[in-house]
Amino acid sequence: MEKETQTPIGTDATQPKPDRSALDRKIAAAHETLNRLDKDALDQMFARMRANRTNSSK
Amino acid sequence: MNETNYPFRVNPIEIRYDFDSVSEEKTVKKTVIFSQLTTDLFNVALLDVLEDGLLSDDLVVTNNQDLRTVLATVIRIIDSFLTDFPGKTVFFQGSDDRRTRLYRIVISREIDLIRKQFTVEGVIGEHTESFAPDRPYNSFFISKN
């Protein structure tokens, strides 16, 4: 649930409150996406990345 | 070392790169933050830094007429991060549909060049696949070859 934010009197109501919450939201969204991903597909993706690294180092 | 100890936890690693977005009108301090999600996976986020040092909400759109330069800088920073931390993978997604579409367009435009150094994967629904232009990805993974 989104936290309610209060805009202090005299500030621009369209200006969101500056803090770390933007970053925290992005990290939470990333975890949400990762949790939704098919684990086998994710493993295969990391395997492809490892293979490309191995091939490029030869 | 048989003394009782308090339980402790490790904080995820966070690595930050800063740069200035400069135009004739203003200079905007930007930061690119890599936040550890799993052992080898980091989320990357682009944010503005306000004068008091706090991070701005990403819903604020900085219109400094230098979007291409900002994105080119972010790409160079990702390259630097993946060079400094070999074996790691970077994950990112737009904070809204417009930004996600922008990322898709930028990657599609440069994909031939990007593939020479990086593996790029796109996410559709529950699945990932090797990045192909014009596919409706909602998030992305990048690792260095």
C-alpha cells in the first residue's frame, strides 16, 4: 500500500517529496518482477550469459 | 570466540555513480545507483540529486534537453560497472510505460553495437529471451560478454 504523503504549505503540490523512496520503489518493483519470472527461464538466461562470457574470453 | 553475540544481517551492496546534466539553462545533478538484488544481480536506477543531497522522486521528469547525452552516459556507466564487477548482471525497467518504451527504442537502435560487448535479454511476462528489436519487453537484463 502506498504511503500517504503530505505537501507542506507553500511548496509546489506537484513536486513529490524528495527522499530515498523513489529508489526503494524501484528496487521493490525489481524484486516483484524477478519473483514473477519463471525460474527455469531465468537459469537458462544466466547460462546464456555465462556461455557468452566464456566464448568471448577464448 | 565463544561469547554470546547479537544476530546480525548484511546490507545489500549499493554502488553509486554521479554526473552532471548540463544545459545553457541549468545543471542537474544525476546519480546512477546499482543496488544488489541477488548475489550476482544488480538493479540500476537513474535519479536526480537535489541540492540538499536527497534523491528526487523518479516521477519528476528533468527536461534539460539532453536526453540522448544522459542515456549515453548511463550506458557508459553500466559498461564501467560491468567491467569493474565481472560476472555481474544488471537489471532495469522503466518507472512507467513511456520510459520502458524509450529504453526499448534506445537498445533496439544500438543493438548491433551493444551485442559486440554485452548480452541483452528482455522480459515478457514470466519469460526472458535474447533481446530482439520491436518486442514488447517490460524489463531488461544486461551482462558483459
